[in-house]
Amino acid sequence: MLGSLTLLAFSNSFQSGFVLDNKGLLLDPRLRDATPENIALILKHTYWWPTGEAGLYRPITTFSYLFNYTILGDGDQPAGYHSINLVLHLGNVLLAYVLAVRLIRSFWPAVFVAALWAVHPASTESVTNIVGRADLLAAIAVLSGLLMYLKSTEASGWVRLFWLTGLGVVTTLGVFSKESAVAILPLIVLYEIVWWKERRPHRALAYCCIVTLLPIAVMLYQRSVVLATSPPAEFPFTDNPIVGADWWTARLTAVKVMARYLWLTIWPEKLSVDYSYNQIPLAHGAAEDWVAFFVVLAVAIGVVLLFRWNRTCFFLACFAFLNFVPASNLLFPIGTIMADRLLYLPSLGLLACLVIAIYTIARKPKMAALVPIALGLIAAGFTVRTWARNRDWQSDLSIATADVRISPNSFKLHRLLAASLFESDPAHSNIDQAIAEQEKSLALIDSLPAKLSPPDAYRQAGYYYLVQSEHGPVQNAQAAYKRALQALLRCLEIDQAATPRSVLSGGDSQAYLLLSIVYLRLGDAVQAYDAVSKGRALDPLNPQMYRQLSDVLAYQRRNVEANVAFMQASAITSLQQGKWQEAADFSDRVLSLSSLDYPAAYYLNAMANLHLGKLDVAEKSAREAIRLDSAHRNPRTSYVFGLILAQKQHFDQSAPLLKTYLNAMPNAPDAEIVRKQLREIERQGLTPY
């Protein structure tokens, strides 16, 4: 019955595509082949590497994606991923039923607990959303681990050892799937505290602490090692305003959000994938804040009183809290102020309390018959809402369209809707609609100081205005250019106000490129040249920079220089396509004709000739690239020079250069190539690594 109900509720989840974060995580190059190199990349890097950094380390979850992509051959077809998610959720539902039977000691209440949790609409963000798999895996670990512990307390000898070993294994899998699985240990301790007088489990609890603390300690150590070699995690203020609040405001806001989670558990009508700035304002003493505080306070007092009235209900309420607290923003800020997926396992404890409360209220014989009807209606309502919610998860456009009505003050949702509209029509006939949504997004953050604002939102707006100028009436083009100019200047103002960057990461090169295009269309070639020159300095291997530079120089009637810039663009394109001879020829012509400062041309020439096996020519160009690039703004000059010297077996000189590149760009896609080369040098005993 539970399986059928779950399958019914999620029967249309298989139609959902790679929505939102799924694109970045499921199409990760590390998942393409189950090779030792890719396995090492998963173990040695964070969850979001190389596309971003959120301070998360979840290799087991990433291995599950690898299993789908490579072993099962699902690739970029989402149906197989959804199947695994649904199987995991079904497993969790059965574990929830077994745990409920164990705690409540009654068949039908346990069935209704599992049934309500199986089809709860908030769970769609963990089940239908493929990358919600981390929640599913962590839940399996917590539920099965708690049951295994209870089994171990009832056994002895090798049977107890079997259950304790299982507890250690699932704890390991859980904490390496999602950090919140560390809740397994405090849950077991809580269970024994609640029923201490009846059980007195001194030895069993000691064994539990050993087999759970060990994998947790290993996870924390390995996580610290990986994070130490990764860029610092970024938690933008607009994603979670709590990160920018003082201590008291942050905690009071977290409490306010807890009230929202409680309501969402009981009445999951309004669901959203995003609650970013300014959908949930920081607590400031408004009436809404006070109501939320008193609700949470009343619930907390009620939970404390439950210890005397109903210890099972007390444990289940604490079960919800302990599973929720790692992502609550109470102890430390996380990457989001609120997310439906964070309710996945906590909602089990809350729903179990709801079922027990309904059975307790309806103790009279005349009312007892109404309990199954009432709970059945709740389950039916949840099922219908879940089925309807799955339809929102079909694409970025469908989820943004649905959720912007639920979270109209979320800057990210309006921005997502703008981007989805823009991408949904290659002809961009809906550009006005996309711009309208982008402007709603910007209106929500315009009042923020530059250091708290996201520059890319304004860059995106500038690009949309440029596209609008090409698709609208000619007489409106000038107005579109001026709006683009305003947006791009704001983008660069924000970018420059951000935390000072190293010269290696520099600034927003794309904003400078777009700004140059706008200035040129407004007829200001001097400003256009200045903008594209800054962009080229930040991104010297972007062919678009040189094409734009060519256009600016041609506008200024500097035709020879324009031709050189265009050839540089062609050289870069040929190199990116692996056309080494073409790249060498184009870069040779650039170097023979150019009187400009083009250290990138020497880099291109060195790389092309390296692949052609012309090591002496490559070395000469690499040395010149390093000489011209005296500030070492582009660490790739050290990279190519190190590879050339390694090929010429000058290992004592190549190793320091390769290490320089690795230190500067540890997460670059070709960083593993460098590490492999350094290991080969070490193997030969020529240079220590």
C-alpha cells in the first residue's frame, strides 16, 4: 500500500528534466567515465568543483551520479536518475514505517505516519529534484542507523557485532553523502536519555559512540583537507541575508524561518525553490516576527511538556529538531535562508507527532472511526498536491513561472524567469518580457550597497538590453544602449567594491566586453577601446575580446592593428579546436606584424608548437611570454613553459613552474594533468613533490 501510494504521487516525476542545479552537478566532466582519475577527482574536490564553491563535501552522492551516468548509461537522460531517487525514497518510506511501528507500537498509526511522509509535497524538492538525492541518502543512513542500533541492543555476540558494523557502514555512507547525517549520533543518545530508566544501556551506548564517531571524525578530517585546498565558500547576502546580519538579528531571523517550516509541514500549499532576498526580510520587530517567535516558543514549551505526557511524541519532536538544526542557520549560516528540501527528514518527526495527536484526541469510540477518514483525506490531499507540484519541475521556465507567484519578492526567481524566457526562444521575440522580469529582479536589490549586491545580475541586464536593441524598432535602439550602459557601469561598480581579489581572478571581463560593445554603438571609440583593453587584460585567451578589439580599431581606422587583433582571435579559436598548425601559423603572423603588447600571442605560439613537437620554438615563445608578462597575471605562461621543459627533461626547472601554476589555479580543469606530470617527475626521483 505504501509503495503504491508513493508511486502514484510521484508517477509524473519522471518527466522532469535537468532543472536548476541539476545541470551543473549531473553534467560534471568527472561523471563521464568511471576511471581512477575521475574517482580521485571526486574524492579530492568539493561537491560543486569545478563550477563553484559552497563548502560542501559529498563524494558518495557524487559517486551515485557517476553510477547513473556511466554504469547505468543514463548520461544526460534524466529518467534513470529519477528512478534511483524514487527507489531511495521508497526505501526511506519503508524504514520510516518500521521505525514508527517500533516507537508507536501500533500498526495503523505507523502506516499513516509513513503514508503522510511518503507523499508530503515539500519532499518533491528532494525526490523529483534529482540533486535532492543527498537528502535521500542521508535519510537512509539516519533511519537505518537508528534501527540497527536498536537491534544491536537486543542482541549479543556476533549478532550484535553485525548490527554495530552495519551502523558504522551506514554512518560512513551518510556523512559522506550529506553533512546533516551526523544527526545519527545525537539521535541515538537522545533515544537512550528518553528511556534511560527502562533500558540503562551503558555498554551499548559506548559501542554506538565508537562506531559512529569514527566515520564522523574521518569525514570531518577529510572535509577539512579538501576545503583547505579549495577556494573559500561563497554565501552571497542575496542568497541568505542572515550572513550579513548581526548575531542577534541572524538568530531571531532563523527562529522566524522555523515558524515558516512548521506551517509548511501542516499546510504545504505554497511551495517554492527559492526564498532569497527579499522574500523573507530579516527580523526587525514587525508583527509577523512576533507572531513567529511566539509560535516557536509555544511549540518549544509544548515539546518540553511532552517529556512527561508522551515520551514517544517528545522523541519524535526532538528527532525533527536534531535533523533540522544543522541547516537551520541557528548554529552557523548556510547557503540559503530557507529551502523546502531541508524539511525532508525533519517532517517525518513532525508528521508522526501530528498522527499521534489526532489518535489521542479521538480516543472516544464514536470519534475513533473518524481518524482513518481524516488521515486518509490528509494523505489524499498531500498526494494531489505532490502530483501537481511535480509538473512545476519540468523545466527552469515552468518552475520559475510557478514559484515567482509564491515568492514574488525573491530577486533570484525573477532573474531565473528572465533567463528562462530568454533561453526558451532563440529568436528572442519575447525579449521585452524577459527584460521586464529582469527589471523586477533588479528593483529588489537596487537599494543594497555595492558590496552586498550581485554584479552578474546587472551584467545580465546589460546583455538583454543589447539584444533588445537588435530586435526592436531602430528608433528605440539608442534608449536600449543607454539602459545597457547604466546596468554595466553598475555591474563594474559592484565588482570593484567587492572583497579585493588577487590579480589572478581580477574582475568581470565579460562586463568590460559588453561595455565596449555599448560604447562603440554609441559612437565613443575611446571608451570602447579602454573597456575592451581592460577586458582583454583580465581574459587574454578569449577570442571575443580580440574580435571586439578588431572592431574598435577598425572604427578608428587603425586597419593594420585591427587585422592583427582578428588574427589573434583566429589563433585562439584554432587552439581551442585543437588545430595546432593553424594556431601556430596565425600566432606567427600576429607576432610578425604586431607592435602591440600581446604576451598571449607568445603563449599561443608556445602551446601550439608544444603539441606539434617543436620544442625549441615553443620554449623560445614561452620565455618571451614570461618576459612580457612580468607581473605574471596569466599563470598559464608558467604552465606551458613547465610542460615544455618537462618534455625536454629539464625536470629541475619544470617542477617549480608547474607548482606555481598549481598553487595559482588548483581547481583548473587541467590541474590534474599538472599533478600527473609532477608525480611522474617524483617517480623518476628527479624533483621532490
